[in-house]
Amino acid sequence: MKSDNKDAQMNKVLDNYFDRIAKALPRKGRKTLLPDIKDGVESYLAENPDATVDDVIAYVGTPEDIASEYYANLDGREISK
């Protein structure tokens, strides 16, 4: 039963993490990047069942890091939209 509680707590923290990523990205980024990030986290957790939220953040990055990388990869035309 403790495992279920731990999983529920992890899901709640990850939901908050994904919300923070979504808020850091523009709408287009949310639609394209967020599903890929969620899939990557799901795969990471499947391969690393004992991983903590800190492990996930170390693997994927902070919401700020993700947004910075997203904006760094846009060209000028996309930024001005």
C-alpha cells in the first residue's frame, strides 16, 4: 500500500512539474513539446522504477531550462509571432 501512496505522491509532483513546463512555454511549444516530454519521463520511469522527482528533473531539466532551450532553437520569425 505504501507503494501506491508513493506513486500517487510522485504523480502529483510530476503533474505540478508538467504544469510549470507548460506555463514556461508558448502555446505552440506546449502542443508540440510537452507530449514528448511526458513520453520521455514515462519511459525514463519505466527504465528507472526507483527514480525520484529530482532524478527526473536532472534527466529532463527544469522548466526554465526547457523553455530557454526551446526559445534558443527558434528562429526570429517564430519568436515574433
